[in-house]
Amino acid sequence: MTQVVVAEQDDVTRHRCIAKEFLASVLGLDADKVLLTDESQLSDFFPSGLGLTKQELEALSYQELLQRWDRWVVERVRQQFAVQDVYATMPLTALFEVIEDSRKPPAVH
């Protein structure tokens, strides 16, 4: 019998609310139907959410599609969450930390 081992989910669980919001608003996915682990990356969801028809997808080379998705997803995250430190291959837990940090009130000195 083959055994399936799932990576840890501690950090994803800690950011569950942000994860749900991110999946819905950026990728149009239901968090209850997605397996996220502490090793999940933004690029794992390529090309989710891009909104291209089957014909448009088939007309692009893999490299063109990947470049288009990278630009699209980074811009979408920046717009949705008002964060700048985003790249397409970043771990989702790191992205969730960036989003969480951006929501903290500024320190008063």
C-alpha cells in the first residue's frame, strides 16, 4: 500500500483567515476545496484565475502563459492587499505574513 505524506500545515493554519480571503479574492477558489501546506507556493496555482478561454490558453506557448500569469498574479495580489513585496514563486506562508504585517497599525514612537 502506498502512503501519502502531507507537509506540515501549522503556518497555514495560523493564517487561515488570510488564506481563505486570498484564495477567494485572487484565485477565485474555495479554501475548503484546496489543500494548502506550509510548502505551498503562489506558483502552485498557475494558471488559476487568469480568466483565459480554452482557445486563448491554447494559442499561447507555455512560456508565454507562465510569464503572463506571473505578471497577472503579482499585480492582482498587490491590488487586492496593497502589498509590494510579492513574487510569483514565493511561499504562500511568506505572502500571508506580508499581508498580515501590512495590516498591523504603524508603531507609535
